[in-house]
Amino acid sequence: MRKGVLSRSVPWILLIAGIALVGCSGGGGDGFIPPPPQFSQADITGTWDVIQLASGTGAGWFRATATFNGSGSITALDNLLESDGNTVPGPLTIKWLIGSSGLVSEFDNNVNTGFHGKMSSDKKLIVAVQTLDNTSVPYTVATLIARKRTGTAFSNADLVSIPFVYHLLTTGTDNVWEYGSGSTDASRQLTTTSVTGPSGPIVPPPPNFDNISVGAAGIVTLAIDNTFYGLMTDDKKVIFSISGDNTSNRYSLRVITVTGQAYTQADLAGIRQFMALRNTTPSPLWSYGATSTDATGKNGTYLSYTDSAGNPTPAPFSRILSSTGVLTDNTTPVDATFHGQMAFNKNMTVRTNTNAAGRHGLAINFE
């Protein structure tokens, strides 16, 4: 995995900080539409599990667990691992600051590191994007997710007999998206019943191809794929995971959403923040901002938009939400590659698609 900013004086820490992101003042100049003041520095204090997927020259993944004190400084770091095998943290010189609108900034020795991220309204997640290296082409960019430890107890019972949908983005040798569906049985054996990529349907693995487990702290693992490392949300309905290794040079970020809820089109109404990562041509890019969808839940506009290439704000859009939570595009012309899923508790959506420039991407929209 690329070392860049992250792995020099504070290797992995910058990475984790990346998730913390930019804009502590709470203004909106960083592309976010600020909600009424509701966040404080106390929302950062505590222990966070962090995962990151990087795309470009330094493709790879990173994960760690960090503890922050009341001033936002890291006081402890555990569970560090990068896809290249690095397990050694640098000096603990990183600080996360949060503004009243939920924008989180990171400072390394009092220097703003330029990350872009947002805390969720329930204060349990931070989703972020960042540029790790812009000196080598293709640039190395990343998306990061941090989940706060709140004391919620997890157990393997949380993974028994659940239907799910997943969306995935790979980097390295393969720079494509994928989505699929499946379920677990009473023994937590995984069966995937459908898989689709940019070229169409893919033959899924055989039934019971792996066994999924979760520890008391909400860390999710697989029995066979020992590179898989996931974070289960407090509501136990979403898992964010990384996987892959240097042997195949194929790394992935996967968002698994539990299904079984009933949805109506109006569930899409409202304002949501988003973070997205796109691969290739000629360099990968990130984007972030906010969208607003009208009361029907069908027609949306971008309230703000920023990406690493300086592109203009996209045009208004239209989406269709099925009764099972599947998202498809309804904009003219329709993007047939667009496929998404609303989370069980309706506070998040995830989607994959290929844009007009041929970039494969994954986006997370959240309240």
C-alpha cells in the first residue's frame, strides 16, 4: 500500500486521520451543507475503528483502532495493519477536530492535512475521502470509514439467517464495481445467489463458501478469507469491510446491507451527505457534498459538490426506490449501470455505477 503522507512520520495515523477529515469550522465552504449546530468535540472523544481503501499508484487498504482524548489527540493505537504487511505506527502526532456542523478536520503537528469528511447525524460514523499522493500518476486517492465504539455488544447471533445485498469497489489490478445478494444460514455459512459486474452477471461462488463471524466489539471476519476485515454498525444492519492482498494486487471495499425491510419512494426524501470514490482514466478521483431530494423521494439536486478533479456540479437527478430497497436511476438519459440499496433503517444508501467517462465508482449517502 502506498506510504505517502500517511506512512512517513506518522504512517498509518494520517490514514486514520484521513477519515477524520476537513473543515472543523462548520461553515460549508468545504462543500457540505451544515445542519443546525449539533456536534461538539466530545463526539470525537473515545475509540474508533478505521478502515480505508486506496486507489491509484498506491492501491491497498489500511485498518486500525485509535483512541482520542478530549482535545482530539490520539492517545492510543491498536490493531494496525496495512495490506503491504506494515504493522508499525508512527508517532502519535495526529489530532481530530470537529465543528458544530459535523465537519471533521485532521491536524498533524498543527498542520491541516487536507482531508474531507463528515460525521453522521447519530455521531457513530465518519465517512471521508482524501488524496494520499498527487506526485505519481495515477494519483493515489482513498475513501475511509470510521466507526465509534459505543459499548454495544455484538455476537455471532447477529449474523444468523440474514438476507443481504452487497456493493463493492476493487482497486489495484482490477478497478471495477460489483454488487450481489445472498444470505447466511443458522451456522452463519454464506451463500451468494447473484453477482453482477460492469460486464454483466458473474457466476457466484458455490453455496456455503465461507463462514462469517463477529466479535464482541463488532469486528467481522471470515473463516477462509483472512484478509477480510469488517466493521458492523451499532444497529447491526450494515457491515463496512476491506479485503484483498498484495499477491493478487486486488483490494476491495465492500458495503453489506441487511435486507428484509419494506420501503416506499418517499423514504428517499430529505438531505443527505455523500462520499464517493472512482477509479482510473487517467487518475482515480474522490467526490463529496450534499444532495436534497423532494418530498416524493424521486427528484433530487446537488446542494454542493466537490471532487478532486475540479469538475462542475452534476445536473439534477431522479431515482426509483423499489419496495425491497433497490435503487435505480430514472434520470434522462437513464444510467443502466446504476445500482444501489437503502439500508434497513433507511438512514443510508450505497450504490455502484460507471459514469460517462468510464470511471467505475462507489458512493455512500448518509444522514
